[in-house]
Amino acid sequence: MADSTVAPPAALRLWFSEKVDVSVSSVRLRDAGGATVRTGALAYAGPADAKSPVVASIAGPLKPGTYRVAWVAASDDGHAVKGEFAFRVAAAR
């Protein structure tokens, strides 16, 4: 989804190379104007391992435009990494 144009997603899905501790990790979604879009708590979509994506539901449908995702993920050893990416939501056809 990073740097792509998508239909309005119902959730953010993030994949990591290691298992992350979702209780101390976070994700923030912002619209083109910088306003925060409410998301649900992070959780694994499957088994809590590096093969399953970490998911945060999105409260309500996203309007067309550009969005930025900022994330912080901490592994079981407490080491935190962070990143950011953008995506665009396409207008309905």
C-alpha cells in the first residue's frame, strides 16, 4: 500500500521482519491537512509472529486524497524502530 493509490481501506496492515510487541508499538494516520484519523488498537491478524501483519482498523471511510502513516514498532527485546510512508485514496468511480 505504501506509495500507491488504493480504494478506501478498512484497516492498515504493516509487516515487520521480526515479531513486534503490539502493546508498546503504535501507528498514526494523518490526512493531507495533517488531521489525525482515528484508528483502532494494533493487533496481529494471525499468529503473533513475523509472518503475520500487524493491523489497525480505520474508524470510518477515508475520503479521496493523500494520507501519511507514521509507525513505531518495538520488538520483544525493547528495541524500537520507526518509519513513515504515504498512500493515496482514489476517488469513487
